[in-house]
Amino acid sequence: MTVAVGSLYSFMPTTTAEIISLEYKVATDRFHAVIEVTIPEGDDYTELTLEKIGNSIFGIPLNNVRPGSHRTSIEGNGQPLVKVGDKVPARLFTADQLR
């Protein structure tokens, strides 16, 4: 999975990732979240839509994962605009669609 903001591929199928843990540190004004996303069979690339989470988001990509449920981390500056249990939209691609 690659974590990216924005896309030229808005016509692709979608899924959601869920925020399963979230921590905000006042001293540094930063947050860290763990998200879980299910990769369907036949999809090679998942792009999360991070605009609704907060500012200056960084995500740890999952590469070459098999179909199924996977967790990854995201972090950013400021207070997050989401809470545990919120869903984050994502778009799905195959390798052929990206060529």
C-alpha cells in the first residue's frame, strides 16, 4: 500500500481504512495513528485520502502485501481531525492500471 494525498485516479474503486488507535502529544503538537485497511484480491496499490485527517500527514507505506487486513501508521502536525473508529476513504488500483 502506498499512502499518498490527492489523486488523478478518482474513477478507481474505493474502500475504507479504519483508525484503530490515535495519540496526540500536546508538547510537540503532533499526532500518531494506526490504521487498518483490507486489501481485496487483485488490487496491488491502495491510496489513502488523508486530507480529512489533519495537516502535514506522513504515512508508512505497506509494499507488496497480500490480500487481507493490514495495519500501518500515519502521523502529522497539529490536532487530528479524526477519532478512533473513523473511516478513511481509499482508492484501489491494479498494477496494470498504473501503467
